[in-house]
Amino acid sequence: MNKAKFASILSQKLKVRRKQALKYVDSFFLNIDEILRKEGSITIRGFGTFKVITRKERKIINPKTRKFMVINPKKTIYFKPYKKLKETIK
């Protein structure tokens, strides 16, 4: 499912125009982005937790050249779903 389809479903449930629902969806994701940048994590009860984590530097072997390479540390987003959400998709 893409953002437009999600906004369409949301517009039907909230009984608003699709354009307005799309604004709600965009605002939601922008707020999550801002909170992750400022605080590093956000918990949405009943859904899960988004958290910024830093992956360590690691050494790998390039499969083509068979030489060792170093992958620099980087930040990424980790999502841990709540137990109820996990159970609904099983």
C-alpha cells in the first residue's frame, strides 16, 4: 500500500476529502521525523516504538574482489512493534 491509497482509506473513515486526509498523513510523518531528530525515539501505544540507533563500524569481505572492506558507523531507524500488533499479523 502506498501513501495515496492510505490517505484514500483514511478519508473514507474520517469522512473528509482525500486531499485533507493526505495532509493528515503528511503531517503525521513529518511529526515523527521531527521527534526522531530531536529526541531519538517515539512510542505510539498499541502500535510500537521508533528509535534512532547507531550501527557500529564493521568489516566485511567484498564478494567480487574478495578483499576486506570497512563499513563506517551510521545512524538508522529501528522499529519494534507492540506484542498485539505482532499477534495480529501472525
